[in-house]
Amino acid sequence: MIHYHQLITSTRFGSGFEVTLPGDGTYFLLLDSFSNSLANYRFQVV
């Protein structure tokens, strides 16, 4: 089954979150900000 343009989660950064993807496939991570300040990101894929 193919799902296009499906939002998996939406959260404010500054807090961690966990997500279980609905199936095998290719996923894209989109980060967006309304701030001009730099931010550090850390990801762990298990």
C-alpha cells in the first residue's frame, strides 16, 4: 500500500518524540521553522 503526503507526526521541537511508521518504504523528514536562529538536531533511527 502506498501513502503519499501523509503526515506521520507534528510536534514542537524542544521535546523529543517517538513515531512508528505504518510500513516499509521510503520516508522523508521535513524540518520547518519560523525562526532565524540556528538549532541543533539529533536523530536516532531504530
